[in-house]
Amino acid sequence: MSKLKLNITDRAKEDINLITEYIAKDNTKAAKAMSKYLYKICLTLADYPNIGTVRPDFTYKDFRFYVIKKHYIIAYKTDETNIYISRVLSGYQDICMLL
């Protein structure tokens, strides 16, 4: 599959900001690095959208999920030309409820 056009929803951007703010309470340098890393993963997903997994146990909706560092999950959808990053969540959150 060729590279898809990356679309990050406002909600996903807000999720990344919340994650960054939480990490920054203890380490601002690590928070900045994590924010950059999360956006980099989004770009990677645009290149390789099938690396995420389908999780019908999480939701009946047509999402794929990609786990980052065991604690964060990117929920996204694709069509023929686009990837839509819907949420970037902590594994400690109720993912099913938030989708």
C-alpha cells in the first residue's frame, strides 16, 4: 500500500497534549521527546497502516490499534487514500468507552 494522507483529529491532538502535560509534571525533556515520538509513529502508520491490529473485543467500529511502549494506544481508521488518527490513549484508560 502506498503512503496514505495523514489526518490527526483534534481529539487525538488533545490526547497527545494531555499525555505530554502528564509526563511534563516529572520531566519536561521526556515529555517533549514523547510528543515527537507519538507524532512520528502517526507518520509511520501513514506509510504502513496494516501494522496495527483489529480488536473486535474493544469495539465493533472499524478501528485498528497500534500499541506504543506498552502504555499508549493509537486508534485509527483508513480508507483508500487517508489514515485518520482518532485517539491516542493511555492503556490505563477505558478504551472501549472512549472510542
